[in-house]
Amino acid sequence: MTFKSGFVAILGRPNVGKSTFLNYVMGQKIAIMSDKAQTTRNKIMGIYTTETEQIVFIDTPGIHKPKTALGDFMVESAYSTLREVDTVLFMVPADELRGKGDDMIIERLKSAKVPVILVVNKIDKVHPDQLLEQIDDFRKQMDFKEIVPISATQGNNVNRLMEILKENLDEGFQYFPADQITDHPERFLVSEMIREKVLHLTREEIPHSVAVVIDSMKRDEETDKIHIRATIMVERDSQKGIVIGKGGAMLKKIGSMARRDIELMLGDKVFLETWVKVKKNWRDKKLDLADFGYNQKEY
Ligand SMILES: Nc1nc2c(ncn2[C@@H]2O[C@H](COP(=O)(O)OP(=O)(O)OP(=O)(O)O)[C@@H](O)[C@H]2O)c(=O)[nH]1
Ligand SMILES: [Mg+2]
């Protein structure tokens, strides 16, 4: 039997459910998710492999009007996938009307010369009539190869979308071993899981200002646990106060929730030590961006 494979990018505005979809398909958390916009900051591969096919999904940062060097990096890394993939999934939410942000992306997609599948996500949030109107509106904007409504949280119609993707695969290599699910090292996933808890537990001003760096990660022979030291970077002293919380309560909560996720991912006991540091305006400094893992990488 011939083997089929292909690269598929997931593109769209922030918060539409791109990472939620990827995690649903992969059956585990590779990309962190939150109800705050601009959660994903790096391209993340989710490698889906069966006996007969391999689909390499690339989850991308939500496309927005960038206001910082980090924002520039995020948007650029999302658009860069257009040169790297065989198919694009353009994701829009069923419950929000098409806006300037969508139009901007559509313009780029039109000139990209890659087949684009429109994925209307969050159908659990709307009445079917509203869904039809949404589809009708987008259909007029460009020529989509297919239009597929789904719910990434509930899994509705995700199988159908997977079938369509499989039907459209070309004969090709198995690019990655069958047991590899992502291109990112464990350290990156660990830092992301900590960042996810900061996003969940802190107020609106923190999420965009935070980066997490893993200082060390090794097995402690005495306790037989993985000992992880992580630093949470923020931009201001006041933010440091919020992340640490009264008597350290917030940091403790972040640590224990993150530890649970990390243990699940690693399948091992973990001792997690977290520190908070202030690094002023790191989002605007190219050098700091690279230090914190935000540097361009091609696939
Ligand atoms: N009701 C509903 N909510 C969803 C669905 N898919 C995603 N969400 C929610 O939408 C929010 C954003 O999800 P993410 O997966 O982080 O969105 P994203 O597109 O990756 O966002 P960025 O990384 O910021 O670009 C989360 O609160 C999800 O739980 C869905 O099908 N239905
Ligand atoms: Mg995301």
C-alpha cells in the first residue's frame, strides 16, 4: 500500500480555537489553550500518524495587528507557514461576524496559492441559521476548497474534516517516526504548561507580559523525581507582585497546577521550583526574544 503524507497549517485570528483543535486531533495537550487572545506564540507541530498516512499539523499564533517585536515575530511565524504547507485550514469562529482581521488574512491567503479549507469552529455556540449565514458570508470572500463546520471542544464533525484532509493527501514520505507527536523538546512543553497556568490564574494585564524559561531539568536520584527549575519573566515589579500573590499563594497555585500537567505529560513524578523575575520591556528586545525561545525557525 502506498503511504500518503502532507503538511497542514492552522491559521486564523487569535482565540478562534486553533490549538484546541490540534489538541483534540492529537488526543493530548501539545499546544496550550486559554480564553485570552494571543496564547500561542510559536509554531507548534502536531504529528498525526496512522498505518497509511501522516499529517503534520502546524498550529500558529493568532494573526493580529502587532504592537511589539514579539507580536511581529508571532504574526510573521504564522504567515511563514504559507510557504511550507500543502493545505491551509483557515479557522473562524461561528459566533463572531467576519471582521477586518479576517479580511486581512483572506487577502494573504488569496495570493498564497495553497488550497484553503475554511473551518468554522465553535458551532456549539450558535443556532444553525446563524452558522449558515456565516458560511454564506465567507463563501463570497474567496474560493475555498471545502467549508467544514466543527466544534473543537466537543469534537463535532472533526472526523469529517480529518477525512477530507486524508482524501487530499498526496503520496509521500513518513517524515517523522510514528511515535513522535511534536517537534518541540520537552523543556519547551514544560515551560508552556507553566505559562498556561499563569494565563488561567492571573488578570488581563499579565498574559502578554509573561515568558517562562526552564533553567534546569534533571532527575534527582535521591527522590527519583524530575527536578525542574523555572523562571517566570514579567515586565514590571507590580506584575511580579501579582504572580507571586499574597504570601506566595498565587505562585504556589501556578506551580501545583502546572506540576500536575507536567507529570501527566512526562509520566513521571515532578518537583517543580518556580521563580519570578522582572525583565523590563522584554517583548520589544530582539535579544531577549531569542533568549526566551522566540526565534524564527523554518520547517
Ligand atoms: N464553545 C467553544 N469554545 C471553544 C471551541 N474551540 C475553542 N474554544 C475556546 O476558545 C478559546 C480559545 O481557544 P484556543 O485554542 O486557545 O484558541 P487559539 O486560536 O489557539 O488562540 P491563539 O493561540 O491566541 O491564537 C478557549 O477558551 C477554548 O476553550 C469550540 O468548539 N466551542
Ligand atoms: Mg493557540
